[in-house]
Amino acid sequence: MLDAALYGDGGSPAVILTYAWDRLLIDPVPGPRGPANFTGLCPLTRSVWTVPADAKPIAPAGSTLPRLAAELPHTFALIDPLHGAEGITRQLEELIEHLTPESIDLLDVGGDILAKGDEPTLRSPLGDALTLAACCQVNAPIRLLVAGPGLDGELPAEILADRMGPASLTLMPGHVEPISSVLEWHPSEATAMLAATARGVRGLCEVRDAGLPVPLTDESPTIHEADLDDTLSRNELARAILATETLAEAEQYSREICGYSEIDYERNKASWLGSQPEQKLDPEATLRQLDQFEAQARDRGITHTTFRRITEALGFSGKQRKDLRALLLSSRPEQYEAPLWHIPAEA
């Protein structure tokens, strides 16, 4: 979406350097995946591997990247955080030398990359801090962009207002079109809300297993630029991990500075999920469960939710998400405000 908005359709496809770090609904293994967790990767530089459409995660790991590579024209390359911020810095340096890119954008959806580290609503600072630390160490101009302030359900948009510049552009329905088919299956909640708000959806969306309420406002589909050096000076975790050479080392800094590691949370959740029996997806019983969930959500002022939230709230596994979504869309298509699920004001 950002590529369509900033560079249009006339330029060459982007190279998207990104984590293979999917939610447990997709990847039951906690933490990010490295090159050793895939077959079929292609070397781009000594330290950077691309993920082509025929690449496959090695079971039990899962990844959305091969399917993204199949459906989009861009090149997807793998951020490997297993060697800490030093390793990601090395990857960036090699890519810059190899590609000589016209521009480099560091994109964060939601804006929690702008955190200090002590905010009580912050939940997943480690991946952002690692990328920020690496980008601040390469000898090349990198523009830090925040899409959809507050949409990840961590730092509210009002807290972020003085940490970034004014909106440089607002995403429109046309910017969503290049990924509209992807949104029909990809589980990213922040991207789903960003796309929905670009299409005009407004309200209060409930996300994640914790049921976090995220306002969908006129500010939600905006893109802002933030100062990279200011962001590093504010982000205590990113400064602490600048010289880290392993993910475990960076994770320990997260425990010390933020009081937790999101990978520990994933480990605990994966252990709990592994102990739960798989619930049968009975259509009639499931729709009754949905009615109850929606009634409670209405009482909380919720107008929209995601299919990931519904899947977890109703007690289904990630493997059942696709079938659950198909049931809901066939039973109540009028509630689908792509790619979100609308909860009407009255039952």
C-alpha cells in the first residue's frame, strides 16, 4: 500500500526486507524465523536471503511470506534477527551496496517504534527496537515512516502526536487495491485496519487475544514521517541493543528495560495452546457463540473486529480460522466490511 501511495505503479517493484514473525495462529513456534527455518530461499547477498513463492517453512513453523511473494510483484527478503542488531545492520549494509536503492523507508504500522519503553500499554517492542537500532548504524539516508498511528493497539494516537511530524499523505481506496486479494487471507490486524480506514470504515475495533479496543478515525489511514535520530534517543531498548550479536542478548535487554520479552509471552501462550483440545466447528453452535460474543462486544462499544480476534475469542485454533471465516461470510455477508467484521448496533 505504501509503495502504491508513494511511488505509484510506474516504478520498479520494491525490495521488502521484513521479519518472518507471524502470530501463533499462523506459526505455532514462538519468536521469529531465520533462514534455517525455510527451504527454497534464494541468496541475494552473503547475509540476505529472498523468500520466493516456492519457498516453504520447515514444519512445525509457518509463514505468510511465500504466499505474499506469489501474489505480489515485490521481492521479499528475510530480516534475520538471530545475530542481534549487529546482524541486521550487516544485512542492511550488504543490501545497500548490492541494490544501490533510490530510497530506503523504514515503515512501522501503529507507531510503537516511537516508544520510550516504559509505556504501560506497550506489548511488542523488541522487533521494532532491533530494526531501529540497525537502521541508525548504516551510512545511508533512511526515512522513518509511521502508518496508522495507534492501529497496533499499543500506543494511543494522541501519545504519538508530538513524536512525529504532520501527516504527509492519507491512504485512499486506490492504494489498497494492489493488496485487496491478500487482505482476504492475511491475518495482520494492523494492516487490515489500515486498509479498512483507507476505504472509509470508522468506529471502534477490538483486536488481539486481549480484546484491545482500537479507534478507527480520520487519522487512522495517515502516513507520518518521524526523525530517526530522535526516535533512537527516545527508545531506551533500541539504544541498549545497538551492539548485540544474538537475539537472546537483545531479548534479555528487553526483560531488563521493559520488564518483559514478547517472545516469552509467545512461549507461554504456545505452551497453553498446545495443551488445549481442538474444538469442533459446528456451524449452528458457532453462530450462537458469535451472537454471544457480539452482544458482549456491543456492550463494550465495539463496532468492528478482526477474524483473528473472533477465532481466538470463540476458542478455535489457527488451523480453523479459514473455515470459520468462510462460515461467517456465507452466513452473514452483510456484516463484512472488508477486511473487517462489522458488529451492528442491534442484534
